Amino acid sequence: MFKQVDAKVKAALTRELNTGSHAIKVLMAVPKAEQEKPRARRRLAAVVIAFSVALGIRLGIATLDVSTIESYGTHTLVLLRHGESEWNLENRFTGWVDVDVSAKGAEEAVNAGRLMHEANLSLDIAFTSYQKRAIKTLNLALEELDALWIPVTKSWKLNERMYGDLQGLNKAETTNKFGEEQVTEWRRSYAVPPPPIKEDSPYHPRLDPKYKNIPKNKLPLAESLALTIDRVLPFFRQSIAPELRKGKKVLIAAHGNSLRALVKILDNVPEDKIVGLNIPTGVPLVYRLNRQLKPVPLPGHADLISGTYLGDPDWVQGKISGVKNQAKVR
């Protein structure tokens, strides 16, 4: 074990180990002369992995260098789902409720920025929703990428799907009340929305100042995936597509369903397939688009879609499986 490590590795390890309520400080550094030696670098990597594994933290290692895919298409678009939220931990329906990221979710966001940096990915502009879990994820990733300076556009059109009167409810308790078949239809059908949110609900969006300028007839009270697509698609065409056509590299930090809507738009995924597509939290999904903004399949692209996730494939698959298991009513 090294007794010393360079400042950059020390900072990375401290970020990894300072998650949750127990802060563990790693005070190691490799002598300057050793830092350039390949063998020392390999040993350093082993130290980082060992500490991560010891704490149950799995890090993705970028397996893609963006420069190797520049011949695929013309434009770069990156999709990033926010890190784990506090209500993910509590197994509650979230939707438009402005829940924060958990400690693990914040680390996922930092790691997303790290993955983009390792892939030599540069960005020119970013888009996100009005919800803090997406905004914080974006900021943490951009900070890690040293790109906090790029312009950011926020829009409610990129919000999570509005889960109506299910918002705030525990998923298991909801199943006991309405039955698994009914809850599964609300959650996983393409066009059937859940019950609309009641006027007296403490989670009604009319009570949130973020939405005071949205006309009442446009404020969603419950949404299916199809209805979510109906608001995401026009925003993509009017606000995001023009930036891509200017040659700008675009990052969208949003939510499981608003990103699922974008993936359906880009890859024309069938309705019966898109509802089962699970997008992992905190893993950048890189697309290359042609001049018509149609996706060009990339090496190692994910099932059903043309983009490729940054990170070790086994690690990414584990993240996808984790989302799939979370989606099960418990």
C-alpha cells in the first residue's frame, strides 16, 4: 500500500469515501517522480479500486474515447438521468415533487462527470428540468468536467412524468390498496395515466412557485408516457435541435421518463418496447446524430437504442438491472 498519493487522487478518494454520514479521509500520495511510471499508475488504480470495493462503491471506467466515434454522424448529444433521489430510497412515487438527490445520487452525478472527462467529452450547452435532483446532478457533473461555465437552459418540459394522485405514496402500500395489476398499468402502460392529482393535495404543482407562469390548461395533473412525449417532443424540436444544428455539443440532464421520451423520439422505439426500457441513474448516454438529427448506431450501443453508455459494460448493466428491480412493486 502506498503511503502517499498525488493531490488529484487524494481528492478523488476523499469524494468517494465522504458519502453518507461517516467521513473517511484517505491521506496517501505517490512521490512525484513515481507518478509518470506506468507500473505506479497501475498500482494507483488498484488502490482506488480496492478502496471503492471495500466500501461497496462501484465506479464505471470510461471505455469510450469520443474521438474514436467522430466519424459516426455529425452532432453529439448526451443524455444523463439524475442520480438516485431520496424518495427512491423510500420506494415512493415522485413525479413532479421536488425531491433532492441522496448522498449516493450526488456521488453518481460526480462520477458521471468523471466518466465524461475520461472519455474526452467536451460540451457547449446543457438543458435540464425545473427539478432540483436533475439540476444538482447537472451541476455536480459539470463541475467534475470543469464545465460549469457553459450556458444552461431549464424547462418544465423536461420534468419527470406527472404521476398524479400517486405522488408521495409508498409503492407497496399503493399496490395493497389498488391491486398489482392496476398499479402496473398506471406505471408501465404507454397511454394510461394514473388518477389526476387532487386539488387539495400538498403536492399539487399549482402550490409550487416554479410553475406559476404555466397556463392552468397546460399544467399536467397526471401523465402517461405518451403524454410526457407530447410535451418533450415540441421542446426538443424548438429549443434543443437548433443548438445541435449549430454544431454545439449538447447535454440533457433530466429524468427516467422524460429521457425515455427522448430515446423514443430519437430511435423510434416501439410503444411496447419503450415502456420496458430502463435508463440507469448517473450514467451518460452518448449519441452521434447525422445532419438530419437521426442517430447513427455506435459501437457497443445499448439494446433498442443507437447511443452508447459511458462506463464498463458490466457495471452499466448492473446499474440498469438495479433500476429495473427498483421499478418492481415491493
